[in-house]
Amino acid sequence: MKRETPHPSRFASHLLPQGEKAWSRRTVLASSLALPLAACDRFASAEPSPPNVPPLKSVSPAPFGTAIKAEQIDNPDWVALARANVSQLTPEWEMKMEYILADGLDQPRFDRSDRIAAFAQAQGMAMHGHTLIWYAQGKEAFAGLSGAAFDRAFDGYIAAVAGRYRGKVRSWDVVNEPILDDGSGMRDCHWSARYGHDGYSLRAFEQARAADPDAILFLNEYNQESVPAKGVQFLKLVERLLKAGCPLQGLGLQSHLWIDIPPGVIAAYLREISQFGLPIHVSELDCTLRTEDRLDLRGQAERMTAQSARVTELAAAFAALPQAQRFAFTTWGLRDADSWYRQGEKDDGKDKPLPFDSFGRPNPMAAALAAGFKTRA
């Protein structure tokens, strides 16, 4: 059966530990066949589930979310797992410009994002919009436009998308991933070529505010907590945008973690970023078991212990934030087989980056989340 390939907020080497070769976008997109869940997780039966893990939404100090693809609405096992554990949904790909403008600026496609929005409403779940402006998408749709025509298309796209879901989403990732991988500066892209590095963010936030005055507007970025230079660059960008009067209202930490982040680094960064006083969204959590050391001889159990430590640290640091700053806590999928890490020919079936295995049984990561959340006062 043909399945829609997940399009996370990245398909590049920045998400993997330094030195680990990332799958190419072409490789990921070439994977079009859905394997049975048992085949996707052939190691699961040998790994016992942790006992007595409560529903994650019941212990989370804020709405607990997950990414969703429209096709998952047709999977009763996924729906049951989401109902038990989730109170907020983020469209994984089908609310991105790449899908909406696949047929051009004059023929936007809202069929799948509408379906996700209707599902969220029917289930009593909140929805987080993802994402309006991203450096990696839109270049083809805007090709040939310049000057006022470019401006009309830019403003009109945000007005159409954010306006369509006004009252249906509680928040938006307005600008996604504006900073270079190494933190040395801002990304050059088709948006910055027209408006400048900070200018396109300012314009996007202003247009989003006009289209949906009630939504909380987020700046979303990855590797802030794990690449010090990138964290510094993000903090500087937030300072500049706020000083310029940008209606930026929330900070999104994607938190695509790996197991060798030094202890204490994640918690320290959350304390630092909290000084803005803005709501914080852990927006795309997963934690790969892969490492940058190709000679790493640690076994699966030892790697998962390290994973649990990193995830517990993140959950505890989030739980320690002031209540007003705990906006939501979202994982980039629920089951290992749904993860972008587990797609494509290079999947060996061993990575377990999400809270549940492919059968919907809790992984140690689920227990780590519950343990971290319980540390809040």
C-alpha cells in the first residue's frame, strides 16, 4: 500500500550527530511502501515494555502533543494510542507550503490540513499550525515573482493559510529554522533575498498577526540546546525581533536530541531561554540512538539508558518552567515506525526515537518523559 512520506522540518545532516551521514531527501522520498508494523520493528518482541507508564497527557505539565499525517486518521491503532496520550496535534507535512502550493499559488491544496483540523476538533484536541514560512520551501512557487508581485504573494499566502484556520489552531510556527547549522549566522534564502535576514521574519509575523490575532505566534528552531553557537544566535535573533516590535509571542525548541549531549546542557539552555518570559514549546521531540562514533560498542540497552537520561532532563527542565511559559510538549510522532528516522532503505529497525514501539507499547522513553514531568513542584 502506498503511503505518504513524512516530511519533517529537515532532511539534512544538521539533525544527525556531527560526522553521521544523513539520508538524502531523494532516498527518503524513494521509500513508498508501508511495511507491516511487526516487520518495521523486528527487534521489539525482545525488549520488554516499562511497566505502569501513565497516559502521557495525564502527567504532562502542559498540553501533550504529537505530529500527525492525515493517513494516520485511517489507522485505528494509531487513533487509539493518540486518544489515550495526546491533547494537541501538529500536522507533520500537509500544512507546509510544499504541499499546499504543490499545484501553484493559484490552486492551494487544503484537503489534508482540513481533514486534520476536523479530526482534532472531533477528538477535542488542540492544533498547532506548522509552518507558514520556511527557508526550505516556496522557492519554486515564487519563481519569476519580484517586487510588488512577490510581496502580494508572500502576504497573500500567510493571509490565506492563517486566516483559513483562524479559530481552529491555538498557535503557529510562523518562521521555521532561520539560523545556519553551525550557528555562525542567518540562512540565505529566497525570503531573505527580498526582505533581509530579519526582515522576512518581521514581515511574516506581522502578516500572521493580522490574519489570526488570537493565535500564539512562534519562532521554531532545532539544535539550540545542543549546539552552543546556534543557541546564542537564536537568543540574539529573538532579542533583535522583539526590539524591532515583532509580534513574536513564543519560542519553539524542536529538541531533536541525540544520546551524547553532555548532561546538564539541555536544562541550562532552557533556563537561559526562559529569561525572555515567553511561552516555550518543545515542538518536535525525538531522540535517536545513533551516535557520531562509528566505533561505539555500546549495546542497545546502554544506548537507551543514555536516551532516557537526556529525555528525562528535557522533561524535567520543561516542567520546572513557570506555568505561564509551559505552552506545550510535542513529540515528532508517537511510534518508532512513524518516525522519519525509520523511513527509507537505511533503516535497520534498531533506532527507537519515540515514546512507543511500533506495536504501541511504551518504550523506556515514555517512562523517561513521565519521570521528568513528575519533578515539577
